[in-house]
Amino acid sequence: MRAQMNTPLLTDIEPERAPPLLQVRQLAFARNDDPIFGPLDFHVDAGEAVLVHGANGRGKTTLLRVLAGLLPAQSGEVSIDGLPASREAVARSCALLGHLLGHKGELTAEENLRFARGLFGQRPGISPVTALAAVGLAGFEDSPARQLSAGQKKRLALARLLLVPARLWLLDEPYANLDLEGIDLVNRLVAHHLGRGGAALITSHGAYATGAVRTRTLSLDPLPANDAMETTHG
């Protein structure tokens, strides 16, 4: 009798898991030999947000600036889509919204977005005008950025995020200078971004970031080993 071979069905084969959008290994930063954070090990998958918590001075803003390529790490490795994070990969895949919003005050709101488009490209299906409308700035296309209120300037920065094709949003205190309507807008924009396969790393002193989005938390405060990450639900 011929021996029967147990050939696995195609449905039994596990699909190969895509690498994390962002992978961080043993990342550390020091200023004048004074450790600021790390070493850190964490990842961010497509479709998820990670909230960065920590007391003042723990390096939340510094971490985002290191990941954005604006500061050099003391040690460690960063990968994007499974490949080492070159300067070109960071510029293509990451968009930072920081305390300094990066607007040119003499340019109008629409001109600022056109300038960003020239630097970073444009997501298909959206224009500077539609991005402004999506963040509540319809009618402000021709307003110089310097004449906008603090909240409107933050909304202009959010419009820039919508316009450029970066998949990983690095959001440093995105709720600052926003009213409750603006806070809800941030949550909705992040949720939409995650639904399109994007990801976000968010710092915030408030609890607003958990309102609409499923998240994990990364703590920069000292914790027992293996307890730095936890899953939360919005």
C-alpha cells in the first residue's frame, strides 16, 4: 500500500506577517552625557496609535525629534517597514507636528500647503483647498499664516498632515491650543489615518488622545522590566 503523505492545505499556511511600520531597538538619547531616555524597545504597527507618556523632562518631545531625524540618537536602531531608517525613508514616511508648526508667516494658508507639497509630495485624491476645508479652514485659503489664531495655526498644521503622503504621524501635543471641537477633530483625523493603514505616535498631557482611537501606551517613566507597553482602548 502506498504511504499517504499529509500535505498541508494552502489554507493551513500562516500568511507572512508584515514588519512593523516602525521598529525601535535599544534607542537612547543623552544631552551633555546626561541620559534623557532609553534604551527603548518598541514598535508601531500600521493601523495603530501609540501614546507616549512621561513626566516633564523624560524626553517625549526629544523622542519624536529623534525619530523624525532632527536629532541624532546616542545609540540604537530604527527601522521603517523592516528596513533601516535612512534619511530618505524618514522624509518619505514620517511627518512631525511639533511645538514649532513650521508655517511661513508671510505665505497664505494655501501657499503654505503648496510649499509643503513641493517638499514632501501629495497624497492622491486631496488638494490644499480640500485639506483646509477638512480641518475647518474653508474661507481662510488667502489668509496669511501670521494672521491666524493659535488654534487656526494648529489646524493648518493638521491640514498639512492630511496633504502629504507620510504613513507615520509623529504628533507632539497635538491638542494644545485647541478647543473641544478641535480636540474631536484631531481624534477623527487620527482615526481616519489609522483606517487607511497609517500609524501615529502621540504625546499628550491630557486624556483626550484615548477618546476615539484604540491605542497602546509607551511610558518613558521608570517601570519594571517588560511593563513599558500596555494596550488601551478608546
